[in-house]
Amino acid sequence: MTQKGLKKYRDKIKAKLGIDWNDTEWEDLDKPLYSGLAARLFLARLSAPIPTDLASQAQYWKTHYNTSAGKGTVKKFIDDVKQAIGEADEDSVEEDSPSEDEEDSPSEDEDA
């Protein structure tokens, strides 16, 4: 099934990347490029433009992509983006990650 409004996007994908989106299989979405293209095609159907600042992008993602039915949050989106670009706050680091002090100290099972 194709959507006529997306034809110009599918044509660009084919011209620039050599990917015929009409031939894309479900398994192709395991490839990051393909899953990113699929997400962008999904968002291209919307009339609301993608915002340029992170906080607005997070809200846009929650509203249009993850939706109220999804478990994602605006804060999680922002934290994930900051982590991906190397700007993660220390408060955003997972609790399971050992601190530097924990990594250097012997465990209870080890001889001190």
C-alpha cells in the first residue's frame, strides 16, 4: 500500500540513496538507515513541521510519534538525545551503571 502524498519523498530516497521504497521488506527495517527513513516518512504525513529546538522536538515526538498511548516521555527523549550526542547529565545516567568509586573499590567477595 502506498500513499500518494509520499511519492515525492520516495522518489528522493530512490534518487539519492538508490533505495526503491516500494520494494522495502519488513526485515529491511532492522537496518538503521531504513528504520530512520520509515520514521521520517511517517512524520512527513503530518502538517506540523518538525521543530528545531530539543524541548519542542521532544514534545513533537511525544505528541505525533510515541503518542499518549506510548510509554516514552518528553524527559526520556531529551535524556536520550543528550546521551547520544555526549551531553548526558550525570542525573540521567542509569542507576545500574557503577560510579568510578564503585569500579575501583573491591567487592565484598574480594580480598581487601
